[in-house]
Amino acid sequence: MLRVAEHFERTDTGRQRRGNEDAYFARSPLFAVADGVGGAQAGEVASQIAVEVLSQGVPEGDGSIEERLRARVEEANMRIAELAHADERRAGMSTTLTLAYVGEDELSVVHVGDSRLYRLRDGVFERLTDDHTLVDELVRSGKLTQQEAEQHPQRSIITRALGSEGIEADSRTWPARGGDVYLICSDGLTGMVDEARVGELLQAAPSLSSAARTLIDAANDAGGRDNITVILFRLEEVGGGDADAAAERDRDADEREDRERDDRTARPRAPAARLVRPA
């Protein structure tokens, strides 16, 4: 059985924005980052609504955890859209939302937009979400290379966000294990710091709190063009069996993940960065 051993979260306005339209939720076992879009503080309102809805927790019911998390996301989408229609000052407001829920031996994710979820496991730093952006859709369709996408002038245009009718959220449940470290962040981090460098900084840091501060400093040192939000949490095994049982769960998780990777090979993705721990 897994639990969150520790977590740390921080948000920063950055160097070029007057306000912060990011919001986050961090109450184990549920973590989320929302990055608001819209002028005149409308983006800030949208991201806060998303967080307020998540503060109600996971809905009761017979559905899977993914289905119940998606229900919360749909509720947030509806509330944002209703306010945007009712108040012309909020017209067009929206927000990304990336949330993760820690179960007994897995991590369930619901995701809309270009905030991201990463995992650091056994020296491998890997992105677990796909950006809902124009350029990433072009990459997945084979019309752009990953290198071209990183320099594309329209790389910040998102194609999905909460606040519109009929929004489609991605959801997936990943096998998890003790020792995993997860990062949820807004694009204020990844838009300024290459994801391989993000992985290096995370792995080199002596603690989650130090890692979060280092990542935000790196984004600001690179120009800090946007708000920057970082959530980090580490999992550990507790109770419910001995070391052999934990090892068996790890083997099962590896087998499931191998199958999922095979399923994803048809979709072009940036390669995971394999990092070496510093001596």
C-alpha cells in the first residue's frame, strides 16, 4: 500500500507578470495545478474556481476513480463556463487543470491543457501527460518534429481548457511504487527550462522543498515570462504486507507499464530523459 511520504508546493508570479493566474491544490492524496487564461484577472478567477471545486474531494459513487475525478473536472468546467457567460468581464476565461490522485498502488490522472505531470523513478524522468496545444497536436500527427515545436512561434496556443462546452479531459491510471517522485507544474516552468534540465535539477536537489525553489529560480533566471507553479510529492510503501509483497507489486507494475508503453509507441513523443545521479 502506498501513501504520500512528503510533499511541497510553491507558486511564483515570475519576472514579467503583475499578477498570478496560477492556482494549486495540495491535500494528500489529491494534488492539482491550474493555470488560468484571460485578461482583467479572469484567468485568476477560472483557476481559483477549479481549485475550489477540487476542495470538495473525490465524489462518492460506484464509478472508477478516473470517472469520479472526471466528474469533478466537468463540474469545474461547467461553473467556469456559466460565470463566463453571465459576466461579460469574465468572457472567454478558462484554465488548464492537471490533477493526480494517489491510490493504494496506482496514480490516477485527469488532465486538460498544457500544465504537466512528470515522474522521477530509478533515475528516469518522464512526462506522463500530453500537452493540449497546437504544436503538440502537429507533432503527434507527424507534421512537426519535437525540435521544431520547441521553437514554434505558436507553441503557447492551447487547444483544450476548462471553460468551454463539451470539453474532453484525458485520464489515465498509472502503476505507482514507493520512492516515486511526481512533479505537477504550470508551463511557466517548462516554457523556460528544458524538461531534461528540470529532471536534472530535481534529481540533484537534497529535498523536495529545495527542488521546488531551485526549479522556480531556474525559470526566473531564464526570464520568468509567466507565472510558475510547482507541486512535488514522494510516495512510500506502508503496511499491508512484507517486502516480498511489495516486490511482487513492483513486478506487476512494471509489466503493466511495459504494456502501456507498447500501446503508446504509435504516438510520437519526446523521449524520456534518462538521468544519472551525481556522485
